[in-house]
Amino acid sequence: MRLFIVLALLIAIAIILFAIQNSAIVTISFLSFHYTGSLALIVVVLFTAGLLAGLLISLPSLLKKHLALREHKKKIKQLEENSAGSSSSNTMNREKQERW
């Protein structure tokens, strides 16, 4: 957890340094769309958009793994309950056999 916080802090510092050093005004053109703004702001916005796109692309596989893990945990719990039930019935059967 601490590594995550340190990494996030280093990324934030890098973004701040980038913004300070790249405050030039640039014009972005895409098809008929034109935007004039700070280079740092544009890069940060595009980086964030790329990050969100990556998360959205990986979301289906993450959900699939989460559901499979939940199903496996459920199956393990059922098997443990069956195992506990059968071991107690085996103990009772042994006790009955010892009495005879």
C-alpha cells in the first residue's frame, strides 16, 4: 500500500513539473475541431483519457475473473461443509461399530 502511495506521489510531482515547464499555448486540430490551450493541460487530459480507455477495455476480463473467483470460493465452501458432514458421520459410524 505504501508503495502505491509513493508511486502516486511521484507521478503527481512529475505532472506538476511537466506543467510548469510546458506552459506554452498550442493548437490541437482533429478533423474540423480546433482547440487552443496549454500543452500541459492537453497532455494530462489525453493521458487521463488513455488511462480510462485502458480500464474500460480491461473491465470485462476483470469482471470475468472476479465472478470465477466467487464461484470457486462458493464451491470450496460447499466441499468443506460436505467434508465436515461426512467426517462427523464417519465418526458416528465408527462409534457404532466399536459398540458391536
